[in-house]
Amino acid sequence: GAVVSQHPSRVICKSGTSVKIECRSLDFQATTMFWYRQFPKQSLMLMATSNEGSKATYEQGVEKDKFLINHASLTLSTLTVTSAHPEDSSFYICSATQGSNEKLFFGSGTQLSVL
Amino acid sequence: EDKVVQSPLSLVVHEGDTVTLNCSYEVTNFRSLLWYKQEKKAPTFLFMLTSSGIEKKSGRLSSILDKKELFSILNITATQTGDSAVYLCAVNDYKLSFGAGTTVTVRA
């Protein structure tokens, strides 16, 4: 199956700093990438949909200025958590689609802990 | 508002047992239903269902969709401890909405 690489897998940062998470499709071109957030024992919640070369579409309740998403190429999307606070601590996971194929392939996720 | 409801939320079985997981949904523009297995962190793809009544199988796992009654089931036969995971159901109606998941624990 297709491979999606997400980095870093874990990050601990101080409150007020910004954190960038990368999501790469290694062996296919991902026209669309999705970013999810998952709290412990809860389901994946879609944060935003990212299309290459255009602005991301954010879900209701997700702050655009807080969670900056860039999809500069067909193989890379980044999520930057700006001025992170403890309540931003969560598991963030990206996924990507191969063109019109509806299967999603997930990255390995990033556990963010904000102190 | 689109809804995806999974049941049960959790269950514990012994090796060799059969489990049946349920997923019901209410969405506006149904395209497909997907099942994922989540161990540790990243979900892995199991099945994608688009048509009613056609069973998909992969080893000991199988799944079927009923678009009239708006639900899907995932069956795992002859369970093994390696089947212990959270099983997620997701419905694609131009965006993917996930259910809360069913935590399956298989005891030796």
C-alpha cells in the first residue's frame, strides 16, 4: 500500500512556542491531504482539508490562525501549531489520498505535549 | 449534522471467539464506508464498501454494507490476541467522518 510519512512522531514544547509537523506521501502524489486531531480514547476529528497549491479548508471551530496548513507540493503538507498552549496537547495525524481513489493512507501521527 | 455511531464501544473476548462490530450512519451524500484498525497510533485500512450486500473478505475479517438500513458490520472470526485494537468506521460524504471506534480486547 501507499506510504505516508509523518514527522516528528513526538514533540514536547514550552507554552508559547510554535511547532511544525510534516506529512509526506513517499510513493504517490497526494492531491489532497487531511489533518486530524485525536484526544485520548476519542475518535479522529477532521481539522482541515488541504489541496495542493490552494488554501486549506478548515472545519468549523478550528482556528485558521492557530493551525497553519501549507500544501506546497503534491508530496508534502505541513501543519504548524502557532503559540502552542497546554490545551493544544493532542495526537495529530495526517492522511492522504491518491487522486480520485477514496482510500486514505495515514501517517504515523505526532504526539504533541505542550508544557 | 452527519453522524457515525459504532457499537459496542468496547468488548473483551477470548481467543477463538467471533466478534461482530456495528456501524450505523446518517450522512447527506454517501459515497463509501471504510473500516480501519488502529493499533498504537496510525489507523490501517481494512475495507472500503460502496455497494449493499456485497461481502468483502480478507482472511478472518469480513464486512458488509446495508445502504437501505444505513449500517455496516465488521466480523472477525477465530480471534487472536493480535486482533486487539480499536476498530474505526468512517463514512465518506465528500469528507470523512469517523465513529468513536470499538475497542476490542482479545485475551489468550
